[in-house]
Amino acid sequence: MDLEALKRKVLPEHTALLVIDMQRDYCVSGGIFDRRGFDITRVQALAPRLNKFLDKVRPKLPHIVHLRVVKPAGLPSPATAEHNERLAIDRRYDPAFGAFYEVEPRGREMVIDKYKYSGFVSTYLDQFLKGNNIKTLVITGISTNVCVESTARDGFMREYHVVVAEDLTEGTSVEAKKWSLANIAMFFGEVVQSEDLLRCWLTASP
């Protein structure tokens, strides 16, 4: 890895850190991940790693965005309903599961609600990023192979540099995460370790 090139790419003044879907629905017993049989211990273990990372970088990063899924009544499309029915997905929704799981926004950090896998679909994320002259997205959160990858793809299509922190994201399975990161690295962005980002940001000029 060319650390100097990464450092230029993720300069704090033109970088936004996205924290995707750190919500109870995907992290606790009774949530949708648990009901679908996914291993929630790995996503639960992500929360302290992500909090530790955020504590270190918050003083350096002016733009941190928390994206969260919301499920207004009547919003699901016929296509979504058919998909859920065909796969026998139990999508009953309790608003309490929409709350953040351990990783909470602080201060002036932006919270953007989303309705689809991608953070760009039917949201003002792109407007917010362009309004703040953002060129690079550093993406974290869950799940790697669904909402993280969908957001990475759409970000790349909108001409943002995309960087995914491998150890600050978790997928629906170990294999799903592995292949999703390989796909992102091949076609949509750069996959790094959080330690690489800390080396860039904690040695950056104030």
C-alpha cells in the first residue's frame, strides 16, 4: 500500500466518514438479522471497535455521517413485498429496533435516514456531500455485502473516491464479507485497515 497516496485521498477537509446501519435490528436478538439466522455476535463485536476508532478520529474529521434505515408504514414497494414473500423473510418491524446500537452520533454529526440498501437512494446524502466539497467516502458499518457495498457502488458511480475499512465492517457471514470486499477492491474502491486510516489522520497537519 502507498500510504502517502492514501493520506492524500483521505485528507480530512474533503473526506466524509460514513457509519452505516449500526442499529438494533441488525445487532440484537429478535431483530431481522437474528430472525434470518445470521450470526449477530460478529456485528455486536463491531460496535466497540468502531467506537474506539471514532473516539480517536472525531477531533480530526469535520464530516461524520450516520446512516440509518427507517421503515415508514406503507413504504415497501410491490417488488420488495414479493421478494420478502418469495424468500419467506419475516419483515415485521418494531420501531424500537431502529434505534442505534451502541454507536451513537455526537455533537453536530449528521444523521441521514434511508429507505433502501444504498445511502444515496431517495436521500439527501449526495447533496450534503457536494455542499461540503467532499471527494472521498470512508465507509464503515453493516452489512458489508448489502448496505455497505450498495453505498460504495453508488458513491463510485457519483465520482467519489471510495475507501472501505475492512475491520470496521461486518457482513451477513464471513464468506459474504470476504467476497464483497474483494468485489469492492476490484471495481469500486480501496479496502484498507483502520490502522492505515489512523496513520493518515493522526499524523495529519491540524
